[in-house]
Amino acid sequence: MTTVPCWARVRGPLAPYAEGFRVELERLGYTPLTAATHVRLLAHLSRWLAREGVDGSGLTPAVVDAYFAERRAAGYVGHVTGRALQPLLGYLQRLGVVSVPAPEVPASPEGRLLASYRDYLTTERGLAAATVELNVRMVRPFLLDRLRVRKGRLDLERLTAGEVTAFVVAQSRQRPKSVQRMLTGLRSLLGFFARGGRHRRVTGLGGARGGRMDPKWSS
């Protein structure tokens, strides 16, 4: 089994950003093998842009769609949608090479909050994309439950440790295999809430153990 990454040589309009992108992937926590896969995709995209006469700043959503359409038509089965370019596009956007598209504003309260939370994890915490999406997926049920209990309102300024504890205990019975990972996500979410001044800091929460809370765990 290959454990040493093979780094592609990048030619074309994206070549000046290849080394910096590699460093950025390392900073975000990607393994060397996964980072090398992203650099190979960068190299393939850069060759395609050169052939099409498009420079880095021309990497618009329409150009990305055209690239992946041709990649799929060529028989590639991996990294064949725009999602695969999210790490690269995020890096190029931070450098100002490509413009940041106007974000879609979610209509629902939990959608808007999760969008802010996702941005916090990505830009301020610097977490890998997979970790960000896992955290968002883990905490979404808590927000949906809060909306249900509060009749369509989040009311985060009134959130108490007891309410979070009750939710986690219920989840420990329904989803025992994933409740510990959910606790990690909720701890992160509560830190995000407190940091943004959305409510007072919630403390005294515990890890779920057989339907009760471990008092050693806290936010």
C-alpha cells in the first residue's frame, strides 16, 4: 500500500499557487495523501484552463461547471463535481485571485445560524472541510429540536444547561453510537454561541453515559 504521496507538477495559470495551496491543505489538517489528490486535481484543472485560454481569475462557476462536464465525459469517476474544488476555490478566494460569490441566504432560522457556524469553523478555526460538515450535521438536530420546543424560535439568549442536557440524554438513547461525537459538536456550537454574544456561557454539561450526564464534561 502506497503511503508516500506523489505530488503532481503543476503547469499553466494555477502553477504560482500550487505550493501555497499545498501548505494550506497541511494547515487545514489534510493528510499528505489526500492533499496530494487535491494538488493533482489542481494540476489537471490548470492544464485545462491553459488549453481553454482562461487564467486563474476567470475561474467562475460557469467555467467550473464546464471543466467538470468535460472531466466526466473523459471518463473520470473521482472528483467530478464542483464540491471537489471547494478547498482550492476557498484558498484562491482568500488570496483575491477569484471573486467570492454572493452567498445564498438560508431562509430558515437554523439554516442562517448553521451558515454562520460553518463560516466560523472554516475561517476562524481553520478546520478541514470534512470536519466542518460533520460538526454541522451533528448539531443540526439540536437546533431543529429547539425550534420545535420553542414553536419556531431559537431563543438562544434563554438557553440553559438543563435544556442541552435533556436533549443529549434523549439522543443517548436514540443514537448511542454517535452521541459522543454529537457532544463534541455541541461543545463547539456552544462556544460559537458564547463567542458571538448570543447567550451567556453554558457550563455544567456532561458526557452521556447510559442515559445520564457525566458531570466532568463542560462547555
